[in-house]
Amino acid sequence: MRKYSVLPGAAAVIAAALVSFIPGMPKLASTILLLIAIVFCVYWTRGNIIYSKAIKALRGKGKGESAEALFEKALRTGIPDNYVIFASSILLAGKSNETAAEALRILAESKDDRTRGQAKSVLSMHYWFSGDHEKAIELTESAIYEDGLKDRNTYTNICCYDLNEGKTDKFRKLVGEVHDNSPVFTHFKAVSYMLEGKYREAGVLLAKLFNESSPSYADPYINYAVVHLHYGMLDKARELTETAVKAEAMPDLAVYGKEFTTAFRDALADPYARIPFMEAVNRNIKGIILGKLPCWENAAEPFGGPIAPGYPEEPDFSSETIAREDVSTAITDEDEEWIRRH
């Protein structure tokens, strides 16, 4: 954004050097030009100085203004493109921010494919959190398919967007495009298997996820609870929902918020509700995956056992394997419609 910002200062330095070699030219002229160069350098690099203060504040080492306030000030002052991307991503975490959006809109017109794609990807968060979900999805798809941006964050965003919008066919197609075994994509692959009705495969991936990490948001815990309910494992499912309630859900990108997870836990803890609730969950898997609680009526008799009778035996997910960890990428009607629109 500030490609030519150092030119005035550099010109002043060159001029000062040339003047110093001109016979009879007073030294004062050279000194004045050097002072001008210093002023220009300080003026044009002040954004970088503010950005450095913001980084320190982000790490908890700064004093005074918050990291967010400093990042916003740095954007208004002017900083290099890669700094703009990072500062904007901090400012757009969980909310919209017009200062960040304006800086990113400029970069979204960059001639550099990667810069343009990154700007669109981060800018999509502004539109998502301001309520324009269609624009958010459009920008992210453009970053991936037009600018060639294939990084994890961009795919994470679009997968979250599509899942929140109920576009499960597109979600599954996107997950199939990503060869990434990070916790977030291990979870996404498990969700994709659940949408196919493949609970053993989903359980294997979720067991692997929890063996290797401790997610800070509710979604994986609820999804693993749903897998356990497929096998009638009431107590295992309830224990996972206890953790889900305590987890810090990602604002607006997580499917399950505090109200949903609390209701899910309470239903499994209620002896009169747990069996009919489990049955309702098993009848409405797609709805659950999309964050919709099913309707159920409490039973006339309580049930306090850990395992519901009449369900298939649950495999030992930790010792099971699956032949592949990718997902079906067959073109669906929804995919065809998306291709036509692009």
C-alpha cells in the first residue's frame, strides 16, 4: 500500500550527498536536506513503529493502548501489505471492522495473486460478521478458485461458512479437497463421515483428534457425543457434553453455542428425557450437525443406565483404522449449481 512511501526521504538523502560534492555549496544546505530526509523517514515509517507496539501489546508486553487500538491506528497510518493482512485478521477476529475492511479492499485489487487472495480471505470475515454471508462466501471462493490461495485458514473459513449456512454437500466437497491432518480438518472429516452415516469412521477420527489435542470449542465434543449416541452410549455422550458446555465456542463460526450445548447436556442428564432425546438425535443427525435441536417428549419412566438397550455394540475407536481419511467428492446437484454460477 505504501510502495513509494520512502521515495521522498531517499531523494532527500541523495540530494544531500550530491550537494556536499558541489564546490562552493554551503554545508548548511546539505545539513538541511539530511534533516528533511530524517523527517520523511520518521513520518513514513511511523506506521511500522505503531505496528511493532501492537505486536508487543498482543504478546502482553506492551503498556498503554490495547493491541487492537494500535493495530487500527497502524492501518490508518499506513503499513506494508503483509502487516495489513495480519493486523486486519486480528481486528476481524469475531467481529466486523470498517478500518480493516477498507485496507483489505485496496489489497483485494492487488496485482499479486497471493496478496489479493489473502486480502479476500481475511476480508470475508468482515462481511460474515456484519451479516453479509453471501459476500463472505463469494470472496473466499474467489480467493481459492481465482487467486489460487490454498492455505488452511482460507479453507477453514469456507468450510465453517458452508456448514453454518447448511450447505452440507459443498462442505463435504471442500473437505475432500484438503489433504490436511490438522485437528480442525480431522474434525471436519469426521463431520463429513457423519453426514454420510459412517459413524465408525467418524468415531475413529474423533478418537484420534482427542488423543492428540484438546479443542477449545464445543463442536468436536458434541459431534463425538452424537457418535456415541448412535451406539446407545448415554454416559459417554453426557460426559462429552459437560466439557462442551465449558468450552469457549468460536463466536459466530462454531455451530454450537452455549444455549445449544447446555440444552444437549441437560437432556442427557435427565432420566426422563435421555432415551427419547437420544432417539430424536439419531433420527435427525443432519439437523444436529447444523445446530438444530430436535423435538422430543419425556418418557413416562426414568432411565438411569449408562447404555441404552437394543443398540449396536460400539467399536473401540482408538484401535480401529479406516482405509482412507478423505471423503466422497462425487458431484451433487448443489455442486453443479455452484459450478454453473462460476
